[in-house]
Amino acid sequence: MVTAGVLHLTAQRQEFQAQVPEWFPIDDDLTVVGSGVVEVALGAGLVALPKHKRLFGGLLAAFFVAIFPGNIAQYVEGTDAFGLDTDQKRLTRLFFQPLLVLWALYAGGWLRRKDHDAG
């Protein structure tokens, strides 16, 4: 997540800008910078603050849900970015977003069984 966030702010900024849907009411560059900062913060928090991993995992899952309409728009609008240059590739990507949500929840400890004291 930290790497993806840094790429939002640097080398792949234009690629990320291309993915911002036309209907989104905030400037493309501001959206990319903002989402990059959020990704860096959430990724770093998940790793650096293990006592708060449930919080960061939950926020990261919510972030993945929040950006999903943009992924749908990329498919519907036929936007090429990051090698997603066919409808099939863009559609396939949509099925990976729920996996990212599950990964974030798992990393945050939301999907793990809690040990119960046998008292």
C-alpha cells in the first residue's frame, strides 16, 4: 500500500489520473494525490502500529470499497491505464477488488478466530 501510494504521488501519477472517472467532482490530480496520501498512511499504519491493526485494516477495507466505483467506471468508460487496455482485462480486475477488501480485513485481524479462554 505504501508503494502504491508513493506511485500515486510520483512516477505513475498520470496513469492514476487517467483512472479518475469523468463524473467525479474533484480535480483528477487532487484526487490522485489525496488517495496516494491515504494509501501511504493506511499502509504505514497497518505495519507500524500493530496495536491499531484492526482500525487500519478496517479503514483500508473501507478505502477499497470507496474506490470501487472508480474501477467500475474504468470498465464502463473503457479507460486504458496500467495495461488494462481491453474490456476483458478491466472486467477481470473488478473481481479482484473484493479480494483486496478481504485481505485488508484479514490483515487487520477482522477475519481471524479469537482464542477463547477455557475457564
